[in-house]
Amino acid sequence: MRVIIQVYLYAHGSRFFKSGDFPVKVSEYKKDPDQAAAVSAFEWIRTIYKEMGYSEDFRIDQVIYDRDHDITELIKQRKGPLN
């Protein structure tokens, strides 16, 4: 199964928007769709963070999946470093 993830990020003094199509585990999605999408979104945000050169002002402003499910707070609550 796949979900469309949209992220609004801030880094290097600018706001960025990125969107992509990502896999989620069907069994996890059936249990908790928001959490399943958050796992994929967090991994993608980690990749973006590394590609942007570890900006000191990096911040996650909003994360949405499938156009209308806001999982921003789930992402911000996840433990673990971005790098």
C-alpha cells in the first residue's frame, strides 16, 4: 500500500514544500493509519534533512498524508535524531 505524503519544512532561512508517494505496511495501516504514515514520513524527513546539509534552523512545519490527514504532531513526538 502507498500513501501520498506532503511536508512543509523550514531550513536555511527558507520554507520548503515536498511531496511524494511512499509505501506503508498494510497490516500497520489497518491498525493505525496515522502511525503507519508517520513512520514513512519520518524516514523521508530524515533523508531530506541529510540532503539539505544539516541546517541548524531546520524545522518541521506541517506533515500531511493523503491530502487531508495531518500527522504533524505525531512526527514531532517521534523519538530519535534526524541525522
